[in-house]
Amino acid sequence: MFRVQSGRHLVRPQRQDGPQPAPQRPARPEPASTAGAPAPALTAAALTPVSPQEARALLRQASPPAALAVSGTLNLSGSAWLRFLPDWLRCEALIVDDCPHLTALPADLHAGRVSARRCPELREVTGRLSVREGLNLSGSGVRTIHADLHATRLTLARCRDLSALAGTISVSHLDVRGCAGLRDLPPSLHVTQTLDVADSGLTSLPPHIRAGLRWNDVPVEPKVAFTPELLTGHDVLRVRNVQRRRVLLDRIGVEKFLADVGGLILDRDEDAGGQRQLVRVPFDDDEDLVAVVVRCPSTGGTYALRVPPHLRTCRDAVAWTAGLSASEYHPVQEA
């Protein structure tokens, strides 16, 4: 039910006596129409904007409005009482971070920016969403997005349950870092500038997406993002940019890197698994890579564990991996 503003006074319907039905989410408002003519779209002019404080009070009512225009930023972060938002909402910014019971965003939403981070019950995003700057859903429980969505930036980082993007989604920047359940991207998705795929479930990009690939904000080639097994230790050494080199090293792994390029042995000793080595590889413009190479006595596998570059003995390095100093490290049995 809408509230109407007359002059500067708010007019509300009279309260009815007797038992009232249980509150339900209001249906999306349908604009009035005249006989023989199509119903005009609801516009911001159809509602007088209210202040963020008034909007918050309205949304806490037993029967909140189905349409709302807010003159400013609507910040409802951390509101445990918030379960629904108006189906039709206009505001400068909508912030609903850390709302544990929020289940849906407005079906028709226009805002400068929207942040709905860490909302575990926000499982699906549908409707028409126009967000001038960015829509940030990182860390939320979103499983599917099936919407007509336009935004400069769409951030879905660490939405681990996300499995599908559908509808018409057009963004400049897309961030799906940590979206392990996302296996492919639809033909209807348009990304014009950057796409961050670090630790996502994507193994390739469809031909129609030509956005620049990123891995944790660092520009990378498709080979680095999708086929790291084709990289070699010498590929790492050839990279001069420190950030890109770190990404390549992370993708190839310390063990394969050392197996390919070797290194300077700083120390040797033995434990239950056999010989241990502390190895150093110098890097230009970055700290040296120092790793302790150990053999597991139970499986026979060899592992390389990176440690701080100031360590000089295998014992110091292994103790550091256990969170101890060499003087504190006295294992009864090393497995």
C-alpha cells in the first residue's frame, strides 16, 4: 500500500480494528490504466521521494510499501529484521551488507550503486536492475542470476554457490573470483573491459567475450588462467613485472618451479623422510624465493614449502611451517 504525501503531511490509511491477516510480501504494484490504453510504466515522478530515515521506518512496518523512491542513500546494513525490499525502488545507493535474512533484491531497481555483500539467504537475483556504478554481491549466497542487468561493475567474488548467469547482463567489469561452481558463461553475457576469473570454475571463455583477463586484479593471458600446467619455471623467470611473476609462480607451484630451474642449496640435513634441502632462487626487484624441500616418510612424495627468505637452515624452515622456532620444534614423530 502506498503512502501519499499531501503538502508536507503524510497521509496514511486508518487502522482497522479486529484481527489482521499475517503480513505478506506485497505484490509488485501495477500502474493504473485507462480503458483501451496500455498501462504506463511506473516512474519516479509517480512517487514523492522520502528521506532515508523515513524509508527505513516504512520498511519496518508490518505492511511495507511495494514501491519506494528515496532521496539519498538507503543504508540498511546489518538489519536482521530485513527480509524483503520494495519490488520497485529508486535511490542514489542501496547498501544491505550483512543482512542475514534478506532473500531478494527489488525486481525493478535503479540506483547509483548497490552493495549486498555477505547476505547468505540472497539465493537468486531476478528482474530489471540498472546500476550506474557497481553491484557488489561478494560473499553472498547467490546461486543464480537471471536478470536484465546493466552496471559498470558486477562483483560476485566468493559467491561459492553461484552456478549460472542468465538473462541479459551487460557490464564493463565482471569479478567472479572464488566462484568455484561457475563453469561457463552464457552468450547473453556482455563484458566490455575486464574479467577476473581467479579461483573460479571457469576453464575457458566463450569466443564472444574479449574482455581483458585478470587474476586477482593482475592482467594475465588465457594460458595462465586456464592451462597453468603448460607453464614452465623459465616462463616465470622471464616475467619482469613483479605482480605478474607472483601470479605465474602461484599458478605453476613452487615444486614444479624448482624442478624446472633448480636453485642455490643453502642447507642440507635429514629427517625421517630422508634428505631435506633449503633452496634459494633470487628474483630481480622482489624478495628471493626460499623453500624447504622435504620428503614425506609415509607417502614418499616430495614437497616444497616456501618460507621467509631470512631463514638459513632446514630445521629453522620446517619449524617455521609449524608456527614454531627451531628451539621449540621437537617433534616426537615427523609424518
